[in-house]
Amino acid sequence: MLTDTGKLYASLLERLSRAVPFNSGSIQVLEDDATRIVAFRGGLDPEIVMNLRFPMDPLYPNYRVVTTRKPVSFPDIRVEYPHFLTRQEEFGSGHIRSWLGVPMIVSGATIGMIALDRNVVDPFRADDIRIVQGFADHAAVAIQNSVIYRKLQEALAAKDRLLRELNHRVKNNLQLVSSFISIHSDLVRGEDSRAILEQLRLRIESIAAAHKRMYRQADPGAGVEMVPYLRDVSEDFWSSFMGPDSPVSLRMDLEDMTADMGTAVPLGLILNELLTNAMKYAFPGTTGGTISVGLHREGAGGVLQVEDTGIGIPADPSRPDGGFGMQLVRGLAEQLGGGAELDSRTGRTAWTIRFPGS
């Protein structure tokens, strides 16, 4: 199956055959002191001819083309290279009579050549050589561009592998820290202390979830897919604090979008904090209700909304800025270059976090 580059080479030879008749022709690139056939047109078996290598040896006319950096034409190659007839099985050259080789030069460097032959003595004319030289110049640029493109793709693939491995290691390290916290919380006395440790563990898990999501994505450099990420954060929270018989339900309405790590991680921490606050304060006792999470585009950025149907947030004159959770949410929103708005009354508490595009 031909690659895009192979199709380009084949197209060049096909067009060249309409301008300059030949029985077989090839495009050859210079590699490790030899030329290798990367494209072929003619009556020979392509499976045999493709990738044939011709060493830089005076026994081959290719040597003269590459070393002189000039077109070389032989009316009858058997005159200059009699072994093409006497040793034709060794050289695979019994069909060749008239032969033409033209160097491919780009940026002052010879990168290969075009070779054409005819199976009768029918010398290539000066006009033929000029036409082939024009095609050779075009092919040289195409080959150089394909090499640059291939190296770029290889560099991008290496970068993706590095990013994937980095995300994998960060995720594993964060989950290890989370496990340590979970183990130590079992040794702590007092429900308040355990709750603080559990909140800390969930904050760490929300960061780990972003790295896990990046590791799993086909393109780890494309940004975090926010819908599955925020679902991961919500489900981790729900499994830690809400049992299957909980009177509180969770609703999610998330619009597809991606964000870089600098935006995704703060949003995950904000969501974790707001879910924690709703769980702790909105539904005292056995009161049931609903927590809703929304994510929607707004201009070049987006809006994260977390709303509950609880009792509202009572005013506390001693803490006008709210507790640590409120301060953390506002601080993270400002870190994003956005803002946090709170609307709270009996029966409804709604946080709206606006953030710019990343």
C-alpha cells in the first residue's frame, strides 16, 4: 500500500513518462553511501525492484551521477559498462541499453537521483535531459519536505509518549498520597478530623482524575475532556459520601468542551469543594433534595454551575468572607481569570463560576 509520499513519487514518474519515453524508471534516495529505489515505473516486478540499493561503487553509473552532481547519459550503456551484459544476472541489467541518470539536489546537497532506461539503443536527447532535470528538482523538494514532515511527526509522537508517561506517573503518585491519607484517617480519632482528611483526599483525587483522563486520551496534548473528567470527580465524591439510599440526588448537565490542565484542575477542585459544602450544609438531618451540576460554553470560555435545593447558607457576621471552602472557591476562580458568584436563599443555593477560554 502506497504512502502519501509514495503516491507523490509514483505520480512524478507517471507524468515524466508522458514527457520523456522510457521503459523503466526509478526515483532513488541517497542513504548510507548507497542509493535506494523509493519509486519505480516499468515492466519489472515492483516487489523485486522496490528498495533495491546501489552502492557508491564505480561499477554502477549511479556512482558517477552522485559524485559529479551532473546528468549522465549513455547511448549504449554496454559500451561504458560491458559487465551490464556479461554479468547481467548479477546486476539485473540485461534489459538496459540507453540510460540516463539525473541528480536530485536541494539546498546544495545531493539527496538522490532519477534513473531512466530504454531497452533499445535510443539515446536520450538534450531536451529529454532538461525535462528530467526539471522533474528531478521538483522531486528533490518533495523528498526534502517529506523527510521534514516525517521527522516532525516522529517528534510529535515522542512528545505524546512523554506527556502520556508524565500524566501516568503524576496520577499514580497522587493516588499513592490519597491512599496514605485514607490509611491514616482510619487511625485518627474524632469525626471532624476524619472529615478533614477525607476532604483532603478528595481534593487530591480530583487532581489525579485530570491526569488519568489525559493519560487515557488518544492525544494527551489536546487538553482535558471536561465532561468525563467532571463526572469522575462527581462520582468519586458521591461514592465517598452518599450511599445508595441517600435522599439526595445528583443531576448533571454537561456540554462537551476541552480545557488545558491549568483550567481543568482548578475547576475540578472547585466542583469537589462545592459538592462537599452542599453535602455538609444544604440538607441537615434526613432532609432530601437535589444537587445539580452544569457546564456550558459562554463565548470563548465557559460556566460551571453547582446548585442545590437545600436550606441556603445562613449569614455569619463573624465570617463575612465565608469559611475556608468559600475562600478556596473564590481564590481558584480568580486564579482562572474568572469569577465566582453566589446566590443563596431558602430552597436554593447556586454557585456560578465563569472562566475564560484556555
